[in-house]
Amino acid sequence: MMVEPWLRGTLTEVDAVRRQVLHALELAAEDVSRWCAGLSDAEMNARPFGVASVAFHLRHIARSLDRLLTYAEGDVLSGEQMDALHSEMNMGASAEVVLAEVRAGLSEAQERVMMISPGSYEELRGVGRAKLPSTMGGLLIHCAEHTQRHVGQAITTAKVVIGMREG
């Protein structure tokens, strides 16, 4: 059994909050590679029992991390980010393209997390158009937990799709 990133004793030079976020993103990349990398284009887009496709979850992981970190950085979303948000459920995705997007999104998020100062965790941040109240630390933690939630959903859907292939 492979030891999860948070138990490997890595990134000890990074403060505990960012370290755990980085470990969550690392685990996400490993889980996506393990469970989703072998899917065909049709399987990546499949919606068994009407659930969201694996492609949706992987796109959503990459794109929501970008949005959440944009808020953490004190910025507003661009038109391009809004267009990307509205296309997350699109069908017809290439498995190769989706996997490349989620890998790049996780890698970029890791770099952006490293740029955040531990002294800024209590700084207020507004989320969304309504500028709902959060903090830098709250956004960081949400990056980790939200990513893990969607990785779990992608894995479950991938397992169902693979089971349909084999069964």
C-alpha cells in the first residue's frame, strides 16, 4: 500500500497549512493518474445514471482551483475564467486533453500556493461577484477539500464506467 503524501514527511520546509494543501493537490494528481488515465474519450464523457462525467470533475478541479486562487490573490475573475466555468459540463472531451488540463491546473495551483505568505492567512478575501466573506486561509483550505471532493467523485464515476466496460 502506498503512503499518502501527507504521511511521507515531505515539504517540511513549508508551513503546516500550505504543506497540507500541497499534499492534497499531490494526492489528487496521483489519484487522477491511477483511476482516470486509462479511460477512453467515450468513458471520460460517460454519465452513468445521469451523474456528472469524469471529464466534468477533472475540468472542474483545474478551473475551480484557478478561480479560488484568483480570489485568494485578491483579484476578480476574467472573462476567460467565466467562459471556462460555463463550459465545464460540455460533452465530447478528449481524455488526453482533459488529463493534461487537470495535471497542468494542479501543478499551477501548487506554484501559486507556494507564493502565499503564511502571515496572510487571516486577511479578508471576497469570493464571487457578491464578494462573500472568506479569508486567505479559508480559501486555501477550501482548495484542498474541494479538490479532494471532486477527485472522489471522479474516481467513483470512473470505477462505474470501468465496471460497465468489464461487466
